[in-house]
Amino acid sequence: MPKNSKPVQLDEVPEPQRDLLSNQDSFKKTALIRHDTRDLEGGGGVSECEDGDEEEEEEEEEEERPAWNSKLQYILAQVGFSVGLGNVWRFPYLCQKNGGGDTKGRGPRDQRPSLQTPEARPPEARPPDTRGPSSGHQRPMLQTPEACHQRPVLRTPEACHQRPVLQTPSLQTPEARAYLVPYLILLVTIGIPLFFLELAVGQRIRRGSIGVWNYISPRLGGIGFASCLVCFFVALYYNVIISWSLFYFSQSFQQPLPWHECPLIKSQNSTFVEPECEKSSATTFYWYREALDISDSISDGSQLNWRMSLCLLAAWTMVCLAMIKGIQSSGKVMYFSSLFPYVVLICFLVRALLLKGSMDGIRHMFTPKLEIMLEAKVWREAATQVFFALGLGFGGVIAFSSYNKRDNNCHFDAVMVSFINFFTSVLATLVVFAVLGFKANIMNAKCVTMNTKKMVALLGTRISRDLIPHHINLSQLSSEDYQQMTEVIRGVTEEDFPGLGLDACSIEEELNKAVQGTGLAFIAFTEAMTHFPASPFWSVMFFLMLINLGLGSMFGTIEGILTPLMDTFKVRKELLTVGCCLLAFLMGLLFVQRSGNYFVAMFDDYSATLPLMMVVILENIAVAWVYGVDKFFEDLKDMLGFAPPRFYYYMWKFVTPILLLVLLASSLIQLCMTPPSYNAWSQDLATERTVVFPPWGVAMCISLVVTAILPVPVVFALRYFHLISDGAGSSSAVSYKKGRVIKEASPGGDEDDASLIRHGKSPSEAPSPLPGHGNIYRQQGGMGGAQDPVAMAPNGRYGIGYLMADMPDMPESDL
């Protein structure tokens, strides 16, 4: 008897099966799981010698399928896959953006996915006049609500925000709780149920995404192929982000850091600052000009950036070496790639808390303003973040889970990994706000210094000396004294105050600047680190953390491609890994040309969002409505040893699919209302501007969405019209046993014991076809055509042509 077998009591089995189970010895070994069918005489079993040989063979085959070395390794793999770059640069941005503050005038482009730079802002959120090279210096500060609050010292494009003049900082304070509450609610109603569902089907059927959905419903088998395509599209540009981090990592071993200040241009007669850098900032210039050498449009990018090409090659080499042996190699890497980011985040948090102004940032994060929860956009963006944070629909969760033991408590894993992901996001948000609070104080101090110089120059002319309080020393002016002095001056010269040309110095204004994606990692955060003591050390740690976060997600993404293909097409792991990485590198050269950043934004916007939503909706429908949530619950009870909470029944069947459909509809509406466009960097203006894609770019955006989801209707149509078989009744159909692909036996005239079930029950009366619960429906050769109604599974689909990878581990009474 296999070591994982569980005795089955007859009183626990439905009445129609008791007669069959009473003769369970005669059903031990059938043609369902063996090449050579044996004639079992009169209820006789096999001899003890034969039974012992079979048990040894089963144990040997148990070792053939890769398995995790330990539970910790598996948990770290799932955590590494789910915790990625979005936790560091997307979640804090959403806490800031959706928690309150000034959101008027922001268009749909503010809701783009995670690769939006701080300058990426819709035209209606910018001043109506295009800024010239020097116009930003001449604009009065407090004249109109559309005034551009631009610092003379750090003239960054992101410093231009629309702020109503008379609002106080308390009315503009973002608030994280207004976002965290919807996020937690949607995590419980969407995230955890779907994460549990993917873990359960992967662990139960022990195959990749293609095999899992072919098993559950052959006509929905295209779900697995769609998941693989989305994984490939995402892997193409996600590894480019890792290559960017590798480049910055390699440049961090310098003092001072190369993006510390603007470069100087020396001529014969003078030395002056690089104009593009002077109009923006040192870190912005270094990102766009030195790192990316970006073009002005997506159409102008034929030249490759050779430094980024080498970094991309290094990134794909690391992924290939880590994945070439499957989970045996990648699992060991997980110990470092999954744990190291937490070490860095904790170090950054401790260091940031010791810096001046860090508490201003954290206080800014947790200022209560719960009425913002009534806005629909908060819920939509929280649902989108939950959806992508856990890696749902990619196939990586299913692939990792397929290497688990059958009796692993995947419900506990789903809850634990989901909340680890959530608390990691909160930890990263604390670090980001603490560092940005420190940066905001530095920027505010520079602003106060510049305004003080202007006020000293205006004393006696436009500003009376009597307006300066006696206790204020203009040579050493603190932020509090400056605020008190400007309030006195504004109160006396209210009409003339905007004409003084003073910048609005406010820590809250600095913290209100919504920064996400590459803008946070490669511009805002790098700028803050230049003010750290020992800045090169912190820069090395930060970008090494980004590399590890990216690699952890890449391992799961690539596993979501390799595992289904290996299970389906019997390809060697090493050859498939090298071929996949080489192909991805060659295609990834598109993203390291001068216009590559625009293609990264295109793929991020259109290749994953809608296709993944459709994939996950179909996954939910396939399990809850096609296969049946009641039968799925019985399978879970048999696998886990206990029945999951009834909460999941209502989530899978009603709540989660409805919420997903609403999310899909809102995303489609938003997509239709927003023409396909991208944010192009203007070298002359040193800022980004929104540009509509050219016709070929629009066609490419549409093709990305259509290509990713196309396998679903194609496979459905082919199987609906019987152009391809559902995987049964063919000698070429494959079965999976212990990770080894074998040909399915098709004895011409012999009927195995499963035929008793086929002829004895109608499809509607038959039990669940999943292993471990009832029977497996398999149409044998010579047992009638594909239209034979008695050969159909309970859901009306034809017999499934796949067998569980570890059928011998099932109880002896199971068929």
C-alpha cells in the first residue's frame, strides 16, 4: 500500500459506489495508470511479491518528479514570486495617491500601471502654457491655482503640481488608511480565495497551468496557454527592469555618486552646467540621458544602448543559471533572493528613522481621512494591486504548488503568503515615506534659503523692515520662523504678495508629489540617497535589493512557462530553459534601444492587465461553475483532511467572480476612454509630454491584448467542433505519472474496471472525476466514438485524457 494512502470507510462513500468499493482489491492496479494491463482473476489481486515490486516502483517514481527540499524553501519561493518590485514602488504610490490630497485635475493617465515616472502626468494636470527653457523662473508663485511651484535650486519637472492657493496642508494630507482598508477587504474577498484556488489545483493535479486546465475542462484548456503567453510577455520587459537595476548597481561604487550633481560642460571661454540637467535635476538627467539615452519619440530608436544590452544579457544569464535545474537550483537561490530584501528594508527603515524629517513622512502616511473610501477609483486601484501583487493568473503559483506533496496544507500557505505580501508592502511603504520625509525636509530647507535671500533683497523696497519679527534672525532662519514671517507679510500685503516671486515652501507639498515606478526607484529615491551619509553603500544595498526582488518574481514567471511546456511536450528542462532565455534575450533587445523605455510602458500597459483579468475570471468560472464548487470542496476535503471554511464556497461561486467582472468592466471603460498614448521625454524642454501612439503603435497595443487571450477561444472552438480531441480515446493521448510522461494504454477489446462506472452510471450521476474522489473518466480504445454520451464526464465534457502525476499515492480504493 503506498505510503500516502488513507483508508476509506464505506460509510463515508456515496451509496452508488459502495458495491464497487467492497471489491477494492480487484481494482488496485488497472490500465488507467499502467502500460501493461493485467488480467485480474475473480477478484484476485496480485501476489505479495508482485505487490512489493510495484510499491518499490511507485516509490522510485515518486522520486522522479521534482519536489521541494523543505516547506521553508517552498514558502520562500511563493513569497519571492508574489513580493516583487510593485510592493516597493507601486503600493506606496497608491497609499499616497488614493489616501487623499489634491487629486483634482488628474486624468486617467495617473492610473497607469507601475512604470510611470514622476513627470508622467496628463496635460490637464499641468499648467496650460508649455514651459520654455526659462519660463519656469519667471512665473509668480501664489498668483493662480495653476501656478507652477518650481524650486530654483532643484528645478525638477515633477515639481509642477496644481494646488489650490488657499488650502491648508491639513486639507491636502494623503492618508494611507483610506487605501489600506479597501485593500484589506479586497485581499480577503479576491486575493486569498483565488490564491488558494490556484494553490489547490496545482497541488492536487500536480501539473503546470496547461495540464491543470486541460484536466478540469478540456474546452477551457486555452487558459493555460494564455497564462504562458502572458508570462512570456511580462518576462520580456520585467528582466529589462532588472538590467536597469544592474546598471545602477554597477555605478554605485563611486564617491560621490555619478548622479549627485549635474555635469559641467567646458568650452574654451567658459564652463557651464548641462542645459538639460539644469532644467530638470541631476537624478532625472542621469536616468534619461546617461542611463537610457532616451529618444524623443517611440519611432526614433534604431540604435541599441550597448551598456543596457550587456546588463540585459547578464540578467538573462542569471535567470538561466538559476532555473536550468528546475526547483533544485532555483530553490536554493530563493534563500538569498527572498530574504535579502527584508534585511535591506529593515536596515533602510532603521537608518531613515534616524534622519531628520523621517517622522514627517510617516505621519503624512497615517493621517486619518476615511471619507476618501467612498471614491470608486480607490477600490478599483486597490483591487488591481491585490490582483497583481499575488501573481494570480501567471501560472507561477500553480507551477510551484505542483511540486508539493498531496497532503500539504495549501490553505494555510495561501493565507500566510498573502499576509506576508501585505505586511511587506506596508514595510516598504514605511521605508519610502520615511526616506521621502527626509528628502522633503532637505528640499524645504533649500527653498527657505532661496526665499530668504529674495526677501533680504526686497527689504526696504517692497517689504517693510517693520514686518520682520524682532526675534527672527534672517542669517539663520528655521522653517518655523520662515512660516511665521511669511504669514505676517502675507497678511499685511495680501494683494502684492504673489508679485514677490517667492516659492511656496512646504513639507506637505513635497510629500504630496505622487511618484511611482521608475520615477520612485531611479529618480526620487536615488536623489534622497545622495544626501545619506555613506551614500554609495546605501545605493549598493538599494539596487541589490531591487535585483533580488526582481529575480524572485522572474523565477516564478519563468517557472510558469517552463513547467507547463515540459509537462505537455516532454522537453528536457535544460534545453527548454536555455532556449527560452536565449529567445527572450533576443526579443528583449527591443527594450534596450533608445526608445526602449516606451516599449516597456506599452507592454506593461497592454500585454498583461486585461489578459490576466480574463484568465483569472475563466479560472474561477472553470472551477466553480464548469467543474462544480461542491465537487471541488469534496476534493479539497480528501486532499487536506479537513473541509475548508464555507466562506470560500460563496467567494468562489458568487462574490469573487462578480467583483472580477466589475473590475474588468471598469478597466475596459477606462481603456476606451484613454487613447493609447505614452509619455515621451523632450530633450529641449527637459520634461515629459503625453504623445499618442502612431498607427503602428496602436496596432501593436491591440495585438498584444488579442494575442495574449487568443488561445482561449481558439482551443474552445477546436474542441467544441471536434477538430481536435479532448485528449481521450486516442493512443497518442498522454498521461502524467510522477512527473514522467507516458503513453496511455489503449487495449483494443479489454475493458478495465472504469468501464463498470461508465456503463453503470449516467454522466449526471457520476462522481467527481478528480483523482482521490470517485472515479476517473477515460474513454478506452474501441469503446465507441467521441459522441458516446456514456463516455462523458459529469460536467458534460468528454473523458479527460490526462492522469494525475502521482496516482499511485492515492488510496487503494480510489480508481
